[in-house]
Amino acid sequence: MQVFLYFGLFISILAILFAIQNNDPVTVSFIIWKFTGSLALILLITMAAGALISSLISIPNNVKARLTSRNLKKKIDQLENTIQELKGNIEEQNSELQESFETIKQLQLQPINKEASTSSAGTEISDDSNSEPN
């Protein structure tokens, strides 16, 4: 911030030096107007008019850039909300998928448990039948 202050001060000093050194009277004619003043004053007025004209010309572009920026910020907010919703959906689907996996594991283990109990019961019966022939 101070850099701009020093830069402005430097430009001001240069303008003052320019005005002191170029104080010769000059006549400017434009269409029907005639103006007489110091060279420095006429050049400074001309530069100020140029700056004003360029500022006025750039206003539509600045307004368009601000509107575009505002619309893009709204779009970003909408997309971030969509991302959050999709993340929530993913988490919900992951939990449902985990529940499904657990259900499938339980269903797969149930026939194995029934087969194990039947085969162990059959082994006990056969063990009993083998031990009786005494």
C-alpha cells in the first residue's frame, strides 16, 4: 500500500517540475474554440480528459466482468451443494452395500452351519453304530 503512496508522490513531484519548466503560454484551437494557457496546464488537462474517456469506455467491460463473476460464484455454490449431496448419496449407498454384504455373509454361513450340524450329527450316529457291535 505504501508503494502506491510513494509512486503517487513521485508522479506528483514530476508533474510539478514539468509545470514549472513548461510555463510558456500556448494557444490551442479546436473547431470554433480557442484557448490560451500554459503548456503544462494544457497537457495536464489533456491527460485528465484522456483518463476520463478511457474510464468511461471501460465501464461496460467492468460491469460485464462483475456480472460474470457473480454468476460464476452462484454456479460454484450450486456445484458445491451438488457435490455435498452426491457425497451424502455415496455414503448412504456404501452403508446399504455394507448391510447387503453382511446379509449375504449371514445367508452363506447358514447353509454351511446346517450342513455342519447334519454331518456332525451323522458322524455321531455312525460313531454310535460302530461302537455298538461289541
